[in-house]
Amino acid sequence: MNKFWIILSHTYMTRLKTKSFYISTAIILLFIIGMANFQTIVDIFSSDDKDTIAVIDKSDVLFDSLQESVSNSNEDVEIVSVDESEGVIKESVREGIYKALVVLELNEDQVPEATYYSNTITETAVQMVLEQQLQQLKIAMATQAAGIDQATITEIYEPITFQRIALNESAKTDEELNQARGIVYIMLFLLYIAVLMYGTIIATDVATEKSSRVMEILVSSASPVTHMFAKITGIALLGLTQISLFVIVGYTLIQSKQEELTGGIFEYFGIQDTSPTVYIYGIIFFLLGYLLYATLAAMLGSLVSRVEDVQQLITPMTLLVVAAFLIAMFGLSMPESTLVTVTSFIPFFAPMLMFLRIGMLEVPFWEVAISISLLIGTIILLALIGSRVYKGGVLMYGRSSSLKDMKKAIELTKKE
Amino acid sequence: MTLLLNNVTKRFGENIAVNNLSLEIPESEMFGFLGGNGAGKTTTFRMILGLLDRTNGDISWNGETINYDKSHLIGYLPEERGLYPKLKVRDQLIYLGKLRGMSKHEVDSELNNWLERFKVPEYIDKRVEELSKGNQQKIQFISAVIHKPKLLILDEPFSGLDPINVEMLKEAVLELKNQGTSIVFSSHRMEHVEELCEHLCILHNGDQVVQGSLRDIKRSFGKKNLMVHGDFSVDFLQDIPGVLRYKKVADGCELQIEHEDVSQKVFASLQGKGFVRKFDLEEPSLNDIFIEKVGAAYE
């Protein structure tokens, strides 16, 4: 067996067998399952009992209309009219018989006013319902007093039609844009998480081998460059295993809940019908983005002597990823801005931003080609520098761990 | 399978780590590499293994350069010990063995033999971090020799071991040598080198200060050690011309003399002084030579 495959399978298998891998996978799977069953979980925890709210209506005209509109709303709230004095009812609220007490009255302008008494006022949902209903009641009363009939009111509140149509024939329609936004969003998130998570794993793995000093034996039996790329590929396969597991579980759950879920969240994320080119570009940019950052991570990992220093040294890389992600988030609503266009050619941002442009706009092929070529060129350059840094870095032990060591590491591989 | 170093120099910037080193290590030979801390031993080993590029000179093994295609023929025990702390001994050696071109099956049978030999068969399923330092070292040694290398580089192989384990490892090293492995061996412990190596060199700050066969080195050194034990005070011996060093011990003294002829003058001066219990002319120890050569270079 080729040494590349030996190192790759070792990296993959040992990581696969670690507890931390099981735990992180389990946590994310639980999260996915939780998300898919969100509605069910909410239903379990919310009791069927309606909160009862006592109402003292000093005006004698408000209660009936309020009760009608509250019961028409979907909230689990029930209001009852009570005749006892405020003091008695407040006591009952304290004892938990009623959720709250609302005192209704009409002021001198014949406008409804309400005071809400409850043990705590932290739970705003019920308060909001009552407030909204009273607000509508006020509008109804005011318009009635002004002699405007109900039909006119409905007409006034009717939402207007606002259609968006792109004149450029190849531009995406409103519907397509929404879908694209969804898929771009998912891809940005995946890349962001993958780079941060697996980049850290690579850097830590290299640093662990260095700090345990097993590295010197490894690089005496296989070339550091083989070692570096086998490691990067091994962790990439690990990532693919994890991600496919999530996708399979997610997909199965979605299939089993198709009726509940069709439309809604799916339509929003545009998974139902997006053109395959977007997916292909998605995969290309994902892989290239991963490779770029993974090479960087391996190089940085080779510079530290202690695992504790990894985090410190990969901070610049993390910041790059975060910056790319933030620009992309901003770009989701303004894909045509100059910032997005320019950064879509800068290799460290391109995987996210060029993909965003492809998803949201009609980008000429040559632009995509330039961006991809620049990206590949940078990866090759980084791999060349990285492998030299790696070769020297793995033999270098010292207290300091800074980017200055990169120069030292390259010098170590020089002939003099 | 001769290892040849020809005028090898390594510079790190301004600093010369190894200067113009030439060596020849034939097959089935154990070569001792001595030197103080920072003398350039590890740098030389790394150059032989190709981990560092040399600035000048040539290194060849059997007429060819050493590269990763030959790594299954080479064994390396680095001075800084390193194994995966969390991996079990067997998994560890299967991985390292595979990288040296062995199959899993071969590793298994060899590993069992070695663990039996080192009397630690129960460690096969233990994680390395659970083992004591000395036992980790045995595992490390096994990882360097499990693939039966033809060229074995041992950087301080016996440090941190108790005398019983040192003997066990020494025996194993000698057996490998007799099976035809060329061994390069570095140590701070002169007695180990004296015992195991026929040829050796001493490095100091990158310069080779002594090189040759152990016997020649001792002979050409000239100075000898003389031990005198007597029932009377032997202090006067230090005044005899040719006595370089005088060290008082419980029963007498140890002298270093310029040449073996001086011993006869010492012998004559002892006549009639009293009862002489011991008069012993010895070859200089490697320790003396090392201190003299390296110490002189320090001054």
C-alpha cells in the first residue's frame, strides 16, 4: 500500500474512533432530529390548558367584543368576566386561580383603556394579544363612531400588490432569487462550519503529532509533503462521512414528514427546484475552499510545538473565514455591490462570494473561470510554501509560536 | 551496504552546525558518535535521513542517495522519544510498521517476538501513555527495528533505562549488528560506546575532533592511566616529571601519565617506600579522551 493511503487511512480511522467524534456527531444529529420535530416538541411542552384571565369591565360594553376577538385569535387564552372587587381578584391571581386580571374602562374620549395585573409581567405573549385586540376594538369603535362601514375598513387594510419583474431576460425571477438565497445560505454555512471545524482538527492533529514527537519518526519514513496532504485528505473524508450522515438522517426525516413540511421551510431554502449547475458550482467551491483553508491550517499547525498554542496561531485564519462569511451575509441582500464583486476574485473569499454571485446573479463564465483559476493557483502556491514550512516546522521546537516562525521553518529547509 | 559521508557541511544561516564531516561506516559495523550537547550529532543524523538538506558534501549509502524509497531499509530512534500517547502499542506499531513497508501480519508476528524478548508481552493492548518511561522506550526501540533495517540510527538509545534494560537493549543491538545491520549510535555514555563500537568519532561544535578505530584512538592518545595503591603516603608521586594529573583515592592514587615510559620512573620511585598493593597501568578510557579533546576545544 502506498504511504499516502496508509497515512490517510490512519488519520481517518483513528479520528473516527475517538470519543469526541462520536459526541460531536451525536450532538449535531440530535439537533437535526430536534429541528425536524420542532413542532411536536413544542406541542409536548405546551399544555392544552388555556390561561384564564379575569376581566373587570367598568364600561360594560367592551367585554363581549373583546371576548369574541380573543377567541378568534389562535392564542391559548380565555377571558372571563368577573363581578367581584379588584382586591379579591388580585388575591386570586396571586393564588394562581387566574393568570391575570385586566381592568377595562372607557376614558372621557370614549377610547378603551386597560390595566393588566399579573404576578409577573415577563410573559409578553398574552399581554400582546390583549393589547392588539383592544387596539382593533378601538379602531372599530372609532370608525363606527365616524360612520365608516366595515367593508371600507377592510379595504383600507388590504395589502397592496407589489410585483418585482426583472427586465433582463436572463436575470433571476423573484421566486428563483428566494430559492437561490436559500441554497446559497446553506452552502455558506456549511463551508463556514466545515472550514472552522475541520481546519482546527487538522491543525490540532499536526500539533499533536509534533508535541508527542512522533513526527520525527513519521517524516523519516514518509515525506512531509505526502504526510501533509494525506492528513488533509483524511480529515476531508472524515468530514464527508460526518456531513453525509447528517444529510442522510436529515433526508430520511424529511421524507417521513413530507406532508408536514412541504412548502414552509423547504420552499424558503429553495431545495425543491434549483438548477443543477448551482449544485455543481457549490460542490466545486466547497472543495476548493476546504482545500485552501485546510492547507493553511496544516501549515500553521506544523509551526506550533504545543497543542495549546494551536488556537492562537490559527486565529488569523479564523478571522479570514469570519470576514468572508460576514461579507457574504451582507452580499445576500446586495449581491451586486462592488465589495461582493471584488471579493469574489480574492482567493480567501472567493469560495463563499463567487458562489453567492453564481447563485444570485447571472455571472459571465469567464469571471467564474478567473475566480476558480486564481483559487486553484493560490492553493498550489500555498501547498508549495506550506510543504516547505511543514518540512521545516515539524523539526522545529521552541517556546514561541508565532507567524515569524514561518520564516525560520523555511530557512530550516534551505541548504544554508 | 556502506554509508559514506564525504565533506558534509551544514550551515544554519551564519551558524555552522556540522563542518566538513567525512565518515565511512561499513556493513555490519557499529559506529559510535560522540559529542557534547549541540555538537551536531542530531543534525548529522537528520542529514543522513534526508530530513535536512546538507549545505555541502555528499551522503551516499551503497553508492546511492538515501530517499523515501529506501525508508523500509532504515530504522531511526530519535533522541526525543515520540509515540502516539493515546494509541495502543499494537495499533501504533502496525501504523509505523506499515510506513516502513511491512504488512500487518508481519508486524504482528515480529511485535510478539520483540515483546516476549523484552519480557513485556502484556503491553500489546496497552496505551502508550499508560506505560512507564523506560517501557515506552522499549516500544520506541521496537518501532525502530521491527522492519529489520539495514541501516539503523540510534540517537541516545539507552538514556533513561535501568541497567537490566540497558543490557537487554545492548544484546538486541549486537544481534542486529551481527545480522548485518550497519548501526550509527550516539551516546553521552562513553562506556557504552567503548563496549559496543569498533569505530567512532567525536564531534565538537560541528568539528570532528577525533575519528578512527577505538584501539588506534587509544594508542595514538599516548597518555595512560596508572593506579597505585600502597600502605604509605603516595603524594610525592605527583612531583615526578611526566605525571599530568594526580587524583587521590582511598587506598592510594590515580595518575595520568604522559607516556607509558613514565610508569617505569614511578615504579622506581616506589622502591623501599613500603608495601605496594596495586600497580596497574591502564589504557586511557574513552572518557579521558573525550574530556581531553572536547575540553581542549572549549579552552
